[in-house]
Amino acid sequence: MTRYLTRALISALLFILTGPYYAARAQQPDNLPQIIAGIPFKGAKKFEDPRLGLGVTYENEGASLTLFIYNAGQREIPTGIDGSILREQFEQSKGDLQEAVRQKMLDKAVLEREGVAHLGSHEPTVPAREAVFELKKGDNEFKSYLYITAGNNFLFKVRYTVPKAGEQLKGPSPEMISREVGDLISSWLHR
């Protein structure tokens, strides 16, 4: 009986001590690539507020790719793109650009289109809500792509912003970004 209680106490203690470690590891994938679609890794930041999770940034010649892995303070987040938590986060993320205009950080942010995208290069792809914006700051014009999906009780938000020269993008195509980022998210979801 004593041996059983000792094992139970050790197991409980290990769970208490390592539980936060494994929760944090879920937010810090160990397979962050150094380059995505030709854009080099710049850094990762684990936010002090655990609801905000982890932000990972890639930057190159004006192009910026940011991935956020977070739970928004929710214990259970439905997988896929139809849950109310994901829809709320999608609307908030779209609103962030309008707020940037109100605060004069951007001159213009116009929603060009929104819908569903399929991220990744192989089946099954990762479905995501998508919004595409035209942005302007001074004489500079940008295209900004927002993707958000959910799985394993986390939200995965991707924002890719790239300068424009006329109608040409001055960076990797959004198709290349969505393939490579989708494969990365898929690898995290199918561990």
C-alpha cells in the first residue's frame, strides 16, 4: 500500500512540475524553420500574457511574415474554421488593420476579399479563414494576407504583408507562403 501511495505521489508531483513545461512546449514548436518561402527567421517572442502565446516573425526586404500560436485564454478551441472563438479572432484580426488606420499607423486599409483558403502542399490541406487587404502608408503600397485556423486547442494566425510595385508583389507569392506555412502548421497538428 505504501509503495502504491509513493508512486501515486511521485506521479502527481511529476505531473504538477512538468505540466506547465509541456503546455509551454505546445506553444513553442521545436521545428521552426530558419527560412519560409525565402524569408529568413527574425525572432520568436513568448508573450507574458499566456493567452497570447507565441509570435514568430520572418522578414526580408520589406516583406513580413508573422505566425501567432495562442489560445486566447480558452481551454477548448474547436478544430477547423467554424468555431465561434475562431470567428471572433478572425474579426478582431481584420479590425486590427482598421485600428491602425484610426491611429495613423496606416493611411489606408481596404478589405479586398475574404473567404476560405486551403494551406499546405499536400492532402489533407489545412482549411483557414482568409482576408486580403490593400494597405497604404505614405507613397508605399502593400498587400496583406491574413489566415487563421484552429487545431489541438490552439489558434494559428498568419499575417503576410508584402510591398507592391504597381500590381506586382515585391516578395514571395501568397501561394508559396500558404503552401509552406500550411505544411508547417500541419506538422504541428499531426504530431
